[in-house]
Amino acid sequence: MDSPVRVFDRRPLGRSGVSVTALSLGAAPLGNLFTAVTEQETLATVDAAFDVGIGYIDTAPHYGVGLSEERLGRALAGRDRATYTLSTKVGRLLRPQRPGEDAQPLGFVDTPPRVREWDFSAAGVRASIESSLTRLGLDRIDVVLLHDPDDHEREVYESAYAALAQLRGEGVVGAIGAGMVQSAMLTRFVRDLDLDVVLCAGRYTLLDQSALADLLPECARRGTSVVIGGVYNSGLLADPKPGAHFDYVTASAELLSAAEKLGGVCARHGVPLKAAAVQFPLRQPVVASVLVGCRSAAEVRDNAAAFEHPIPEQLWAELTESGLVAPGSV
């Protein structure tokens, strides 16, 4: 068995001077994504993350309409600021919900009475960061990402990127980048802009290696680090069974069959499919961290155990030889 990467291993984000742990905590579930999480569960989740060695946490105003940031602020209060790296995002400003106005749940439940408004202007970027600092109770944010600018590419080039670059130059933030669930636009941003990091969700997994064709090579050329989220593709790679989800919808029979074949290879080598799924992205040197969303201390510990489960090189070789993963992915 080959020694796995350790949860607490640190890797740099480009040339920014900011580093992240190899396994990181995604805080969307702490904003009541799909189901409610209690304050006690939030505290236990963050405590468990520190206990297993996770030192990078990612959040966003979008998550629970500010609830994730507020809860993280309370959970991180009193901790040594030097012991963790925190990222949040810009692109959506929050304001109080007006009487009779739709709540915009967007997958989150039991959220504060606020609504989101898209804003990638320079003023919007600064206002978003200031509001995030208030909700988090912090005096600095290590990493700021442009969040889901799929329909706002022009604004990124005209205003949002320049605002982030200026804030980085002023030392207000340490590293800047973008986070999306597609690789094509991220690739353009990496090619055209001076980004330290990109967060790509769901496009570099055991079931979908599309980012290998464009994003990862461009990041390697430019010296831009990659954080990979969505490694279980919404659950199918965690537990492949009928009714499992892929990218938030019920997986097709074809995808379910592919996941079952991957699980079969893993089983022959005595490795849980979940372990292979969470470790797979780090086979690429340009990947700095794997981001997993957790809503409980048990989920944190389970992901950490999977992340450090020994995997023989023969397993990766068989996945390639059988055509289950793209050539060059492992």
C-alpha cells in the first residue's frame, strides 16, 4: 500500500503566499443546505475539522443567505487566526427581505429573512467583502473567489476582477480566484487573468474528468492552483445505488453502471469507493486541496478517514487500463 496524502499537508495557492490543507471543509451544509443543521451541530462540525487536521474552510454569502458565514464566525471565535485559512466569495449581495417578497431558498431551508442580488461591480465586490467580514467576525479573509459568474462573464472582465486584484495588491485579501461548476469559463479566466486559485466543483471526479481537457493544463501553465469540490458528484460516488444523485438530480442508469464498475475495481483492491473518489483529484500536481461539504462531526471524521485510506498504485493503474478514467488522470 502506498502512503496517502495526509489531511493536514499544506500546499500553496499559486504565488500568493497563502496555503491550504490537502483536505478542506465546505461550509454550504452549515447554511442549512437541503436540511437544517443546529448551532450545536455546526460547532461540533468545525471542532471535528480542526481535530482531524483540516485547516482550510470555504464559505459564501450565498450559503443560507449569510447563515453559513454567521455560524462560522461563532464557531471560529477565539481560535488562533494563524491556524486556519478561510475563503469566501463575491457576486451576490444580501439585503433584508421585503414584506411579501419571495424568500429565494435555492436549496437552503430555515434561512434568515434576506434575499440575494447579483452584483459583480467594483463597489459590489468591496461591499460584499465588508459584509462577509462582519458576519464572520474577522478582520481579514485569506481567499476571495468570484462565485458562479456563468451569466456575468462580461462584468468579471470589466469590473469584478480588477476590484479583486486591487484588494490583493492592497493586502486586504491574500489570494483571489473564481469558483464554478464548469471548467470552460474558468479556463478562460485562468488564461486571461492573474488568478491564484480556482475552485472547480464536480468536473474532475472519478465520473467526470472534463476539466482535464482544458482547466488543469491551463492552470499548470499559468501556475494557478486548483481546489476540487463535488468529488462525490452529489452522492453517486459515495454510495452508488438506484435513486442516488449525480449533480443534484437522480443519476441515469448509465452513470449508475459506471459508478458500480468503479466500485467493483475498488473492492478488488480492498479500497472503499469513497476513498478513491476523495483522493483521486490529488493525483494531479496542480490540485492543492479537495473540498468536502460536511454537516456533522461524523461526516468530517468519515471523510478524513477516507482521505487517508491507503490505496495501492495497482488500483489507479487498473482504472486507467479498463478505460474507467481518462488517460493521464492518475
